[in-house]
Amino acid sequence: MNFAILPAAWASTLHAVLRVMTGLLLLEHGTGKLLHVPVIPGIEQMLGPTLLYVTGAIELVGGALILVGFLTRPAAFVLAGFMAVAYFMVHFPMGFFPVNNHGELAILYCFVFLYLAAAGPGPWAVDKA
């Protein structure tokens, strides 16, 4: 008996949708930090100017690369490490459990990027592999 809710044929399309949405969400963090669109209240005080510009640039460029699927594997690999560092720098010092230290998003991003580094961009990408 087949208990699949979605057809297996949709897997590659949903792979691309995952990549595009992840890229858009990360891009939003970068534009919020560098272009103030959307406004992220208190981000300057939390990160300081140097970390704000460095993380914003990584998120802006990395998010754009993931979004369009260009240099997907190396970009995703770098972003997975970036998100792991973000988790251990910002969230882990506030406690062990991610639900308490608000680190779930950083961990989820880390593993989605790790998946994209291994699986590639999927369809609808500038890269074709």
C-alpha cells in the first residue's frame, strides 16, 4: 500500500522551491541589515557596526546566490558554516536547548544549506547539477 501524500515526481520541483524560499528568506536578513528593508529593530545595537556589515554582506550575497541557484554547492557550504558559527556565537551562550535560546532557525538554516551543498541546486537554477 502506498501512503505517499505527494507524488515522488514532485521531489525535484520541491527541492527547487526549498532552495528558492531559503534564498529569499536569507536575502531578507541581508537587506534588513544593510538596506534597512525590512527594518530590524535593535539590530545595530545587538551586532555592532562591523559584525552588522559582515553578516549582512554574507546574507545578501549568499541569499542571492542560493535564490538564483548560482554557485549553489560552494555558497551553501559556506552558509552552512556561517549559520553554525551564528548559532554558537549568539544562541548557544543563552542556554543548551534551541527552543530556549531561540536558535532553531539558525540550526534549520545550517542543515538546509548542508543539504543543498550535497544535493546541488535542483531544477530552475543557473547551475545545472
